[in-house]
Amino acid sequence: AEHAVVINTLIAADKAVNIQIQQVEAAQRRVAEAKNRLYWVLLATGSVEKPEEKRKRKAERRKEEEARQAKLAALPAAKREAKKEKRYKRMREGRKRKTEKLSPAEIEKRKAKFQAKKIRRQARQELQA
């Protein structure tokens, strides 16, 4: 008899649970339908956009971002080229300067400067020795 009571209780509980599950599923369906209606209303008013339009816009944004990145990547290369050009220009100017005729005073000044460097280098080596 006790077994029968337990079994009947379990069957009743199972039925109650099944009823609750059905109620939850029905509620979920109602929510889904309401969401769907809301989406179409929003779409009609223009406060939300169609998925394909959204995809297009995302793709556009990605393209713009890639273009910007490419531009940024090209910047250092351009900078390097400019630096190289500057260096060559300086070298050419140096060559021009060397070919120009120096005044005797300038020659003496340069010789003295070189001599001073030589003396300093020797003194440094003697200190290290």
C-alpha cells in the first residue's frame, strides 16, 4: 500500500512538472512572437536596420579600417625614404664643399684642428698605457 502511495505521489509530481514545462514553453513562444512583432515594428519605423544592411556597413567599416592601417604602415617607409634622401643630399653637399677652394687661413685652421685631435688621441693612449 505504501508503495502505491509513493508511486501515485511520483506520478502526480511528474504530471505537475510536465504541466509547468508546457506553461514555460508556451510563455517562451509568446515572448518570441512578441519579439518578432517588435522587430518588424522597429524595422518599419527605421530605428533598426535589416541584417544585410548591417553586414554591408560592417564590411565598409572594415575596409575603411584596413585602408587606414595600410596608410599607417606606408608612413614609416615614406619617412625612411625621406631620411635616406636627406642623408644623400648632405653627402652631396659635403662633396661640393670639399671641392670648393679653401682660403689659406681656413686651411691652417683645419690643420691645427686635426693636429689638436692627434695630440689628444696620443695623450689618451699614453694615459691608458
